[in-house]
Amino acid sequence: MEVNPPKQEHLLALKVMRLTKPTLFTNIPVTCEEKDLPGDLFNQLMRDDPSTVNGAEILMLGEMLTLPQNFGNIFLGETFSSYISVHNDSNQVVKDILVKADLQTSSQRLNLSASNSAVAELKPDCCIDDVIHHEVKEIGTHILVCAVSYTTQGGEKMYFRKFFKFQVLKPLDVKTKFYNAETDEVFLEAQIQNITTSPMFMEKVSLEPSIMYNVAELNSVNQAGECVTTFGSRAYLQPMDTRQYLYCLKPKKEFAEKAGIIKGVTVIGKLDIVWKTNLGERGRLQTSQLQRMAPGYGDVRLSLEAIPDTVNLEEPFHITCKITNCSERTMDLVLEMCNTNSIHWCGISGRQLGKLHPSSSLCLALTLLSSVQGLQSVSGLRLTDTFLKRTYEYDDIAQVCVVSSAIKVES
């Protein structure tokens, strides 16, 4: 949409055109059955039409390219390109021509001119051409302001400008979810939906982690020794389709050893999405820094380092627990083990674990025995801080499958 001020007689003419790639020509097939009056006439005309695809004349998609007939849509993350031409329509020489192109958004005004220096003179029927490029980073109304100033032969200074208004649309809808594992691992699920009217080729979807985490992508599988994405060999995302990408983040060693650091709101990283549309137009989006609320573990955190999936009935099995002091004070801990109806602890209850300093951890190897078959829950651990006389109870720590010792369990 072009909004111009009242007309004024000027020696120069300004033209502004958007530069876009052509599109595939589409035709409307007209056909009929052989018993109809035209017979095979329509089909023969379509076969002779140079714009149709040989052997697929009744399809609307053609082989030819067509130039854009309108301004088209501009999406966030794409590159806006425009051709600016200033032509001398008069029969006299114009001097000191300066062409400026600014892009005004709701938050800022950007200078897009390739050169801010004036052209000494412009002869009749000659022109000044400029091509501007800008990667669109904001949604909403954009106004391209093109201003031209020059001096006539009589020394009069002239100035005019034109405004070109267009909208920038949102191409993708991105939603994220966090899942906290029993360990310090964090799983991020990113749901990406194509909300445009044309298919996209998803060139890259990656997660750039913050300095606190290492990331592993879980979006590929091994097939016949070859790594293939879970979406198959085709990476096209059709209009309104959604894909889910999964990432696993692990705290770096220097942060994982200091349990007191990974608390509250932490920065995970940002998603980097690159796609192509139509004839290879490239778009790129980066989300803002994703933040995650770290789970609260209270003063003392109990996590499992090792536990078997399947154990034999009435046979001892071993687990390894990790106890971390998440408080800001030193604790003197005592371990108590309480038997349940199905799970029995083997060892001495009321054992002194000693002092545990803030952000420090210790590992315990414990032995258990189950007297009941089936899926059993490991419960009954108690930790008491002798300094504050405070007891921390841990039930339903994990589950194990108990089977009869006569059944051979294959790994």
C-alpha cells in the first residue's frame, strides 16, 4: 500500500519495487470426456500448451515461471529486498542528488541506503539505481521511507519523499515444554508449527545451550548404520503441520559439582530455526533465551545413581544413592532404614553418615531384598540432621520388577 503526500512538480521520478523470486506458473485445466461434443480437442490443446507438464497436463502445476503480480507476504526472519530507481524525466541536468531509504518499525528507524553520499549530477534520461536488503526481525507494520533531494540548474533545492507500508507476518508458532529427570538432566520439547500457506523445507532446528549446559539432540535414529532423522528423509513441513523436537541438557561438570548454583530460574539456551520456502528463499528465527525453573529439593536431595530394573525374589540386590546438601549450612546426618511389607533393607539402621558441608555430596551403597513378586516400590529411607533434630523422609524413590528366581531373565 502506497501513501503519498500531495503531488508536486519534480524533475526526478522515484520508483520502488520489491525484489522477490518468481513462482511456478499454475494453469486451470479444462477437459472433457471423449463422448462429449469437443471430443479430444481440449486434451490436445493442453498437450500443446508449452506451460503444462508433459504427461501430467491435467495438473495445475506448470513448468514455467511467472513474475510476482503483487507485493506478496513478508514473514519474520526473511530478508526484505527492494529496488530503488531515481530517473531524470526532465531535459536539464540535475545536481547534488541524494537518495535515502529508511525502514521505520514500531520500535526503531533503520537506514538502509547503500551509500549516503550525493551524486554530483544526473543527465536527462539517466537514472540512479540502488538495491537494499534487510533481515526482518520484528512483527507488525513496517514503513519504507524513500527521500530524494536535489538541486536544479537554477540553484533551487528540491526535496520529496514517498512512503511504502507493508505488514510482517509470523511464519512459525513455537511452543516449548521442560521435563525434569531424577538426575540433573533437563529435557526440552519444542513444538514448531508452520502457520504460513505454503510448505517449508526445515533446513536446521538446533538448540544453542547456555554456558551451564551441554546439549544432545534426540531427533535421529540409527538405521542400517546410518543416522536418519525421526521425520524421515523428507524435511518438509506442510501448512499448519507441527513437529516436535527433543533435546537433553546436562549441567557441565563445574556447575553440577556445585548443587547450590543450579537453583531457581536458570537460562537453558535458545532455539535456532532455519527454513526455505518456494524457490529457496531462506528464513531464520532465533528465540529469546529460554528459562526454566529448577525443581526445589529442600535442604537434602536424595537421588539414585544405580538400581537394577529386574531382581529375583528373596535375593539381595544393590542400589547406589547420592545425598546432596542443598542448604547453606553444614549437616550431621544419620541414616535410618524402615522395612515395608514387600521391601526389606539389609544393614544397620541408625548409621552415622558424618558431617556434610553445603553443596557437597556423598554416595551410599545399600542392599535390599524383596519378599513379594511384581512391581515393587523402594521406600523407607530416613535422614535425620542431628544439629536441628530435623528428619527428612524419602518414599517411592524408585520401582523394581521382582520375578521368581526360577524364571530366567534375559537382558
